[in-house]
Amino acid sequence: MADNLTDLAEARALNWLTGNSTTAPTMPYSVRLMTVIGSDSAAGTEVVNAGGSTYSAQTVAFPAASGSGGPVGNSSDVVFLNMPACTVVAVELWDAAGTPFRWWWGPVAANKTFNLGDTARFVAGQLTLTMQ
């Protein structure tokens, strides 16, 4: 998700960097799978459970970035069990605030179609974040 901070996340980061805010994400981040891709200004459409599936957003952690600004990849596998029948086209990272805040978004490398009961997995390092 290279340079895919949401517009509001960019404003929060800029305000923090200029000393105008202390707002930071409430950890942990969660990964949400999307069937319709969002944008800088609008969230996508999250996977919806159907037919007995148990999809839910999953937590994710990232290591500290190096002096070069990234990229950083997820520290461990992120696994979604018992998916509904759907096609995932994007992912979003939301924080754990009382009203969750959407920080990052981006398309998957290739759309992935799931059947009811399938498992979706992002292996460690597959979800990468960079700032350019």
C-alpha cells in the first residue's frame, strides 16, 4: 500500500509533524477485506458474511521502519477463516479507536475469489506499507 494513506490520515500525520496535534492511531490495526475498492477519501465495501461464514477483520502488526521510510511488512501471517463466497479486490487498515479510523487502503496484487469456507491468508511481509 505504497503511499495509500487516506486523506484524513495524511492530515493527521501532517498536523502531528508540524506540532499541531498529538493524534496517533489507536493500536492494534485491523485488516479489513474489501469487495469494492475505496479511495483516499472514501472507504471501500467490506466483505459481508453470508451462508454461515465467519469473516471478521483481523489484527496486524508491523515492525519499526528503517531510516529509509520503509517498506515495512506485516510481522506475522494474517488469516481469515471461513470466508463467504466473494471476490476480494482491496484491503484497508483501520485502528482500534472507539470509533475506528481508516488509515491505509490499497488494491490487492490480483483479485482473489473465495468460496464459502475458504481461508484467506496474507503471509508475513506480504502487506507492505511505505511513505514516499
